[in-house]
Amino acid sequence: MLRARTKYNADPLLCAVATSQGSADQPHALFAALDEALKSAIGHRLFTILTYDSATSEAARVYSNLPAPYPTGGRKRLAPGPWTETVLDRGEAYIGRTLADLRMVFSDHALIASLGCESVLNMPVRWCGRTLGSLNLLHEAGWYGEDDAALCRPFAQFALPALLSPASS
């Protein structure tokens, strides 16, 4: 006897990101697919991907959709504080809704504002209880909310293989 079952359609944006993982051009193919999918699903003006080294407390930029102001390879030291406790230690999303929020946590807030960005969603990429990196979406003031964080999480986890790979560091 056949049982009735509910069928679900696969999300085309998640499918595009998953398909990109098969490309030989890694990690760029995956990062570019994440950029495009998140631009469609949530929206952003600036999109970067950072890796974190807990031994040195440094972040390294491995992808940027705006390489002139935010080139790949850029590094910065991370100081303990509310942002690092939220994103790095607890593995929770950080949402900054205004330029004042950004001013409190980012030393480059003036550059961010010059790009027309006044809000941020930082989504950690986690493995075995540790934050290995983050997807960082920035847009106009008030753009991001809790629903965007929930939508972003599965996309962020698709970045995991690239962040674990030595070729991404």
C-alpha cells in the first residue's frame, strides 16, 4: 500500500549554492554563489566572508563583492567585547540596525557609511562548537532583522568546506 506523503520543493537559491560546490574553481565559485544567493534572498550592498584564527585573535577577509574598499587578504585583530562574545564565542548572529550600532563595534564605520551601509548582519559559520568565520552582509539602515538571520544561517553553513580548506586561508 502506498502512503501519501508531503513533497517539498527545494529552494532554488540553496540548490545553486550546493551546485557551486562541485566547481573546480574553489573557493571562488562557492563564495560568488553565496554572494548572489544572499543578494537575492536577503539583500546587501557589501558582502564579505571572513575567517577567524582563535590562536592569533585575527580575522582575514577571504571574499569581498567590493574589492576596492574591502580587498581580499585584509586582516584585522579582534578585541574582546560584545560583538566577539556574540558572534565568535556564542555563535549567534549579530544584527546592527543603525550607523550608531556599527560605530560601537567596527573601527571602519566611516568607510562602511561611505558605501551607503548603515546596518549589518554578521552570521557565524560554526563547526564543532567553534566559529571558523562569518558571512557579513551590509545595507541601508534598518535593513536586517531576526527573520533575515534565520534565513542566512543555512547559507552560512554552506561556506564550511571552504573555510576548513587550507586553500581558503
